[in-house]
Amino acid sequence: MAKTNKKELSSKQQEELIKTLKDRFEKNNDRQKYRMGESTGQAVSQ
């Protein structure tokens, strides 16, 4: 079986990670919509 490495983050690290992920998501939101539409085979207007 694969060995898993669990690492815990401090509260500050968790907050920074969440902020970074949210910022990246917002920055790439159009790309995410395109991929979601593409994977379902539906046409996505741009």
C-alpha cells in the first residue's frame, strides 16, 4: 500500500493557503468554466 504523509498546518498557514487557492480560482475562473463545459461535451460561449 502507498504510504501517506500527513502534515498539519498552523491556523495561519491554513488561512494563507485558502487565500492563495481562492485568488488562483478567481484569476482562472474563465478557464475553469471552459474545462467544465468541455468535459461534459456542452458548448460553452466565450
